[in-house]
Amino acid sequence: MPKRKNAAVTAALTGNCLVAAAKFTAALITGSAAMLAESLHSLADTGNQVLLLVGISRSRRPADTEHPFGYGKERFFWAFLVAVTMFFVGAVMSVYKGVEGILRPHSLENPLVNYSVLAMSVFFEGFALRTAYREFKQHRRAGLLRDLHEAKDPSTLTVMFEDSAALTGIAVAALGIFLSQMTGNTLYDALASVIIGLMLAVVAFFLARETKALLIGESASRYDRERIAAAVRQVPEVSALMDLLTMHIGPDEILVNLNINFKDGLDTDRLEQVIDEVEKRIRRAVPEVGRIFIEAETLRRAKGQNTSCCFKSPGRG
């Protein structure tokens, strides 16, 4: 995988390390529950970027006897752990600290420190989000919601949602601190912490659902399936495409299984040539396609029976 693929994760990791340290310092100085919630949020995000980088590194291992399709799904597994971490470290702890602030009110000191740190956080989180969105935009094909649902790269998707939640959390924290400063009632600061926690829980649930689907074997997007089917049907010797099964075995690798009914009169040599042409057209249409398995069916008029044979392509090249 090219190094540029890690740009969003690396940018997010660098920014979150700096932001987490600054937020914790501000929380200790001011005693703000909302700032402490934001500190936990950034700490969870920092750990999440590390997990994503671990997944990216482990997914690069070549296929072997025990894992003949490679280790691409490592990225899905580690991204799922990110969602779990976000929920327990970010969401649960933020809600807990908020409820604690409601039950045991505390005073806020030096609010200017909080505002300065939050302003700095906007810069770093915004930069990481911009980087992730640039990577995501390269694969935009339909509406935003549909593209998000069909996204197959959990690293970019996770960074996008984490940083979007972070920017929203910063706004909530700033509002809570401001209202507490203006009214002298720290309830607003504590409520901001609870809201940040609930927001993180929603994001964690969405990421867990999306990565779980990829982990257990999600098909290629509808857009890619339509292009694969169209490429197969363009081959003159294809009579009908009976079945098309796909599965992402990595963010950038698709496994394809086809059941094709070819026209009558094709001998074995010609059938192999036609299947080679089918594979070439599929890979031109969808470069992410790796292994291709084809079950070829031809009608033998002499016997009046269906005969089938299976061909497989080991992968690219």
C-alpha cells in the first residue's frame, strides 16, 4: 500500500497527541468537566490511530498457506477494535465525568485557558479531517450518505467520523464552558460532557456496524458490481451471467465468483481464451478485483445435457 494511503491516519495521530496533552493540562488547571471529556476523547482518538496503523501494517503481510487470500481483513478487525475503544474510553468515561459533575458541582477557573486550547484543537482536528476527506473524495461516486455506507476503507472512514465528532465536541465544550462562565452555574459544563459522551457513543455504534459488515464478508459496492456485470456481458461469447458473487477481502481487493453460461460450440481452448478476455475486461472496469473464480457452463447439443467446468485466476498479473 502506498504511503499516501496512511496520510489521514498519520495526520490524525500527530494532531491528537498534541491536542490530548494540551486538553489534559487545561482540564487540570481549570477543573472543567467538558474539557476533561474532550481530553478523554482525544486520548481515545490517539489510541485509535495507533490501532489503525497496526491494522494497516499487519494487512500488508503476503498470503500464506493458512491465509491463502492474504491478511487484508486485518484492517477491518483493528478498525472494529477502534469502535469498541471509542465507546468505552471516550463515550462511557465522558458521560461518567459529566454525571459526576452534575452530582458534585465544582468551580471553573481560568476559562481563557480552555478557549485557547479549544481554538488550537480546531486547527489540528480540521487539518486531519481535511486530509481524510481528500482521500475519501477520490472514491466518491454517488450521494454522500450512500458513499459513506459503501466505503470499504475503515481507516479513512474512522478518521473522518472521529474528527467530525471532535470538531462538534469542541463546539459543545466551548458552549458549555461559556454558559457556565456567564451564569456561574457549572451544570452547563457538566451537561456538555454528557452530550460529548453520547455523541461519541453514536459514532462508535456506526463505525462498529460498518466494520462488522466488512469483517464478516461484505460484497463490493453496487457501483462495482454493476461495472463487473457489464464487463462480463460485453464479451460476445457470453450467453448469460447466471451468478455474480463478490466479497471484499481487503479495502482495495475484491474476490469475484462468477457463474457464466457461454454460447454453444466452444471447445476447451477457445473457452479458456474467452475466460481470459472476461478477466481482462473485469480488471479494466474495476482495478480492485484480485482473484476471480469462474464456473463456465456450455450446452452440449449432442447429449442435451449441461456440462460445467471451473476456472480460476490467482490474482492480479
